[in-house]
Amino acid sequence: MRGFLASSSGVPPLTLRSIGAACAAVLALAQAPPASASMSASMSASMSGSGSGGAVPGSTRSLPLAPLSRDGVPGAVPEQGLRRTGLGRFALLGVVWEDPGAELRGRVRVRTRSAVTGKWTGWQDVEAHADHGADPGTAERSARRVRGATAPLWVGTSDGVDVRVRAEKAGGRSALPPGLRLELVDPGGDTGETAREAAGEAVAAGAPAGEPPRTALDTEAAIAASGANADIAAFGTTEIPELDRPATEREMTRLQGPSRGKPYIGPRPKIVTRRGWGADESLREHGFVYTKKIKAAFVHHTASGNKYTCAQAPSVIRGIYRYHVKSMGWRDIGYNFLVDKCGRLYEGRAGGVAKAVFGAHTLGFNTDSMGVAVIGSYGTTQPPGAAVTAVARLTAWKLGLYGADPRAKTYLTSGGGSGNLYPKGKKVRLNVLSGHRDGYATECPGKRLYAKLGTARTGAARYQGR
């Protein structure tokens, strides 16, 4: 896919400053080192703060769990946990362990104390299996810092926690994976408005109107992440604007050249960029990794619970991002896109929303695919219609860029891996718009959301004009 720094359908005119920033982004990309597989696997029990100059002041606290049962006692089921109050504030949590290939066969329960009211919640379950991941054999998967983990759980602003991890008995034997630790994530303040607030301050200070303001988010990594979208949006934007169908078709021609036939593509939807939801770009690894094309889209749920407001969605995403990178050891957030319960779309893994960014969402099937995660848990909860519609709109556009029909089937080659339903190297026929469970032994994206994929396929095809 070719990208041009030009003013055309839906792309605001670029100023001299933004052109220079975009050029800097290209230079940053060219000079970015490859993902390192030798980063330290040690985990700190102290606060690990943001390196972005305080623009997104998130942190991660990692605490080892302690045995609660007596080892060696006949019939005793292994159990670990901790209870701690007086902690710094956090809003998302999860449990990790040393071996990413080991399964946590058991039950994880937590309760938290509200930092606002001081009251404890009731006990709630944490999804014990984080079923996403990088493909086997990739640098991201083989990095020594990668760990096994539960799904993250959004608990709101809290300052106390009580956690219990109890093994299940299987054939008379039970065990927990070694190195269990509780991760407490502070996603930072409500910085989804950080860039917009900075823009207002810049104008008040006399900065040129219409130009991206200089903020603490303008690190080399942040410039590169924003520059990756420069082929379709103004540099530094917090939202990529939606386009109507004719403008989308013109943009597709500009990016790919004249089409030989009728272009089947849905209107480009509005997408909140990483800058818009306040990504601390210093957390992720430098550079971007791409696959060749997008032949399929896998739908997920984050399994992080539904107790969030749409205004909190940027905070939830920052929490998941930090959990994926700092706690689980991935190079970036695993999903290519996220959708909140109100149907708002967000850029996930960095590298450009129109490009074939290589994700870590469907272990064994990340090649030539993309991952879309609806924020929440949809095993027993009905997904909001707005979220299902957003999935349809997004896939109609992104699959359309690569000539894929959301109602059709396609072939992907399995990369294998534990939990994959197909052995490595097998060519598997899948729906172009699939659920995570179609390629992996998981409940994701939840029974209720999975049942809506037919509606999403029909809607996406309609948006494409099929």
C-alpha cells in the first residue's frame, strides 16, 4: 500500500510543521531498532512509572502471591493469595506467572477496596486464561520476558485488594504454575483528553492555529506512531475522521492505484488514534511489524468486565496496553482495534490503521489477519448493538482495503501453538469475519457476542455495497 503526504479526500492540508514532523516520523521508523528478544525478564515489586515526561503518569505494581495452603498435606488443594490495603491507586488487575506455555488450571477470585468510598466490593472471578498471544516462532513470542497471564479485570479506582488463586483437582492431582504475581495497573489520569487539552493550552500561549501542538507526547516513538497514519490523516490528530463512501473510494484509489473493477469498501469510520486515548509510546518496543495482507478479521472480547463507562474507555485501553506490555511482556497491545460499549472505535497496535499491522490477538493465526476486541465480557451479557454495528463498519472498511468479502470464507495457515485447534502448517478454511474461538480453544469472544457475528457479517457486506 502506497502512502502520500498530500491533501485529498478526507485528509486535512498539511502545514510545513506537520510535514517536517511526518518526515521525522519516517526517519524514526527507518532508524528504529528491531524488537529485542533479550530484554530483562525480571519483574519489579515496586512502581514502574511512565517514561513520557509525565504526560501519561501510569504505573504497574507487581506483588508476589503467598501460599495459603499447607504444601504436602494429603488432600490439600494448592492456594495462593494476598490481602493488601494502603496501596497506591490502581484500576485494572491480573495475575501473571513465569512460563507463558503453562496453564493456570483453577479459579482466580478478587475483591477490591474503592479509593473513593473506602468500601470493599464483593468477590468476583477473573478469567483464568488469557487466550491471546503472538504466533509461535516469532520474536515477540520467544522473548524471555513473555509470561503467562489471566485476562485483565477492570475494577475502577481502588487502593486495596484481596486475591485468591485456588488450583482445581485433575485426576487426583493439582498444581499452580510457579511464579504467581498480582499485577496492579494504574492507567494514569483521564488522559484521553490530554492532546486536546494541550491543544487548547498551545492556542492560549499563541501557538499557530491548526497546527499540532508540541506536548510531552511528542517523543520520537509518539511521532513515529502518529506518522504511521500520515497517509490518511493529519499528523498529530487525536481522531481519524469518518468519510462518506465516495471519499473512501477516492482515498482507496490514491493509496492503491486505480481499481480494475467496482471497489467494494465500506465508508471509513471515525477512529480514535493512540494519541487520542493517551498511549504512552515509551512503553512499547520501537518500530512496527507488518504482515502481508488482511484476509480475515478475528473478533474478541477483552474479558475485562463491563463495569466501565464509555468515558472511561480510554483509561481501560491504557490499562490493557500496560498489562500486555509491562506485565505479559508483549511488544505492544495485542489487538489491532478496540471497540467500547458505545460503539466508538480505537486504534490498537501501532503501525497505521490502514496498514496490515502484525498483531498478537489469535495465537497461530495472526499472519494475514487483524484482531478487533470489544471491551467487556460477553459470555452472559448481551453486547450493545452500537458495538456490533461498529465491528461491522470497521471490518467493511478495513477488509475492503484488501479486497475481502466479510460474508465469504478464506484460507489461513495455522502457526500451531498450545490451544490452537489446528496443527502447525495446516491450511484452515475460516470465515473472513471469524470469532477467536474458530481458531483457538477458548470461549472468546463470549457466547453472546459470538452469536452476533452473523449480524456483523451481513452489516459489513451491506456497508461494502454487496
